Amino acid sequence: MTGSARRHRGLRVALLLAGLLLPAGAGSLTAQQASFVHRLGADTMAVEQFTRTADRLAGEVVSRSGAVVTRLQYDVALGRDGRAVSATFRQRSAAGALLPNQPTEIRLTFTGDSVRREAVFADSTNVRVLPAVRGTPLQNPAFGLYEIPFAQMRRGNAASATFAAVNTGGGTPAIVTLATAGGDSIRASSGIIYRVDRDGRLLAVDASNTTQKLMSTRASERVDIAAIAATMTPVGVLSPRAVAHGSFMQSVVFISYGRPRVRQRTVWGGMLIPFDTIWRTGANEATHLATSRELAFSDVIVPPGLYTLWIFNARDGGPQLVINRQIGQWGTSYDPARDLGRVSMQLAPAPAHVEEFTITIRSLGGGRGALDFAWGSQVATATFTAR
């Protein structure tokens, strides 16, 4: 049994003992009922349960990301071809109450290559009609909704398919491309890999190669969503922003970055910073370096100004600090053509485990300094001279 399987089994046992997960034989279950625990490392971020029949997919997911615990209920009517005919979404609090200043429900009606969206409030209904070629309802973090396009792909024996993902927000639907990736795997254009059986049933979610890093595995037990919601506490901001500061020769250096947590995952050369990949050096927005004085990283000269920092974790030769001229972008937008240069870094053991990614700007005296990038059990260091 793999480590992931042992953790999942342990979590299921814990839920059973807490009375939040009911035995598979309890109640009137069907072969299409499923529950999922969506995890970020060792932390449970959401729990989902849904039931799929030939003409309906209905479920609920409780999520604790952000400042509050919320519950998303969804109910989708399916046509004979397996496509969504209509869908209803309801956002609720952990206790099941309506959310302030939010619609009581969102209704979607799919007709041809368009979708009619109705946001229902107590005193009015807001209506929009949006283009949605091969439209399908998809709403994060309800992964069960992916069974709709998966079933269509399996039914048509399609190696790939493109869908318009219609969510509750009312904006232009995003385009999602799904492609078979060998065996029972289907890869989304986002990079998430889904394990899917021949009937289109979702078996597992693997987002370890994306910035989401979520993992999830299917179970057949019924879940008490209301009881789970009552025990959940919000996680707040997953990767809060921080600023590192240093002073050199009456000038300043700042680095603004996001601080993700390890959450019992592997770091350097593992899940979080894989070998031979470019990493945003933090989370969310790109990590920015501001300097009021020229900095020399060996033969890489950084003039005064604003830059973004990236790390290329080379399997051979160790991590490299990448200094890039592009600024103001999200951390997944990296343009190698705008690199100013790359600097080799020294990777050494950290004095103690560093749960939250931490950047430190140290003075070494005489205008010399060091940038430390500490996470998990190791710290990567790049030295420079202010001139």
C-alpha cells in the first residue's frame, strides 16, 4: 500500500470513528454514489459527496478555504446524450443558511450553443445569456461535476474533447480541454490528471503537477456533510504575502512574495519544487525584487529597478536564481525571453524545519549580502554585492 493510500485509509477510518462517514452498507446507496476528501498535503480542504444516475447528477461539497466554511449544493439534469440540460447551484454557510447579499440560487439552462444564467434574489432575478459551445457546468471545488464531460468522452470513445466550463460567476465561460493520457488517465488543460473508469466515473484527482497541489481519491461511503461542516474551521489565506527587507550602503532591497506551507509534502526535488522546473519562488502573484542600487550576483549585474524572481531547480548543478525583467504578472506567467540572468545557489540544510516558505535578505558586511530561500529542511542561498 502506498503512502497516499495509507493516508486516505487513515482519514476514512478517522471519519468513521467520528460518525461523519457512514458505512458503505448504510442507507439506500447506488453504484454511482461517491464521496471525496480533497487534501492539500496533510490538510483536508474540502469534502464532497454526489450521486449520479442516467439523468441526474446531484451533490454537495463543504470547503474551508478562505475566511469562512461554505457549502456548495449542485443539481444537474442530464439529457439522453449525457450532456447537461440544466443545473442549479446553492451556496450556503456551514450551518446551511443563506449567505448575506448572495443569490438564493443560480440556475443554468443549456440550449444549443448558449446558456441562460439566472441569479435568483429575494426580490429579483438577474438574467444573462452567454455563449457556451459544448457547455458543461463546472464549479470549483466540486470535482464531481467533471463526471459529465468524462461520461461524454467515454461514450463517444473520444481521445480528446473541448468544453465551455460554465460556473456560477456569470462571466464568459472558460474553455477546458480534456485529453486521454494513457490507461485510465485524462489530463485537463490546467495540468490536473484525473483517473476515470470506462463509464466516466471519477476515481481520483491528482493536481500535484499544478499550482493547486490538491489530491483526492474516491470512496463509496455516505458522508454527513452537515456534521463535517460543523467541525471545520477556516484556513484563512493559504499563502499570505510577506516582504523581506535589507539595507546596503544607504540603499534598500525589498522582496515581495507569497508564503506557502509544506503541509507534510516533499519540497526540494519533490512535489513542491520538482527537479528541472521553473518555480515562482513563493505563491500567487509573481515574487518581485526591488533595489535602489546596482547588485552584482557574480557576473549577473542587476541595475536599480523592479524585477521578478524565479527558481530553476536543476537536477544537475543545484538550484538557480532566475532574475527576470517582466513585472506585475501572476506567478504562473514566466517569459524566459525576458531573463536578465541566472545565478547558481548553494543548497544547505536548514537549522530547523521551515514550515512557511521564508525569504531573508542578510548583510554580510562591506556592501555584500545574501538572499536565503528557506523551505522544509533546506535553504538555498545566492550572494551579491551592492555597488
